[in-house]
Amino acid sequence: MIMLIIKRRTEEYVLQTKLFETQLAKAKIEKAEMNADFTRERLELHRSLLDANEQRDSAASHLRELKENVEVYEKQYKDLEKSIKEGGAGGGQKQVN
């Protein structure tokens, strides 16, 4: 009778140990899946950040080009205005670059 109780208790402990080991293995798999998800999200955010930086740099470059064009046009306008004032109504012979 005591041997039967000991045998059953031993079987219970073995089964409980297997259950805990299985639960631990499952938890480790879930942890690995979560880490993979977080890594994927970090990569996506990094790509988005790189794209945003590229767009910012492109916009800044475009803005610089526009400012340079405005400066050129302002100079041409001032030169034309000066030419008109100096030459009067008949001063249209001066060429503006």
C-alpha cells in the first residue's frame, strides 16, 4: 500500500515536472517571438527614419536651390531696373544676362 502511494506520488511529480518543463519551453518560444516582433518593428521604424531624413535633406537642398534662384532673379531685376532708369524710355538696347 505504501509502495503504491509512493509510486503514484513519484509519477505525479514526474508528470508535474514535465508540465513545468513544457510550460517553460512554451514561454521561451513566446519570448523569442516577441523579440522577433520587436526587432521587426525597430527595423521598420529605422527605415521610416531613414526615409524621413532623406526627404528632409532633399527638401533642404531644394530650398537652397530656390533661394539661389531668387537671388539670381533679384539681381537680374535690379540690373534691369537700373538699366531702365539709366537709359530712359529708349534704353532698351542694353542686354540683361
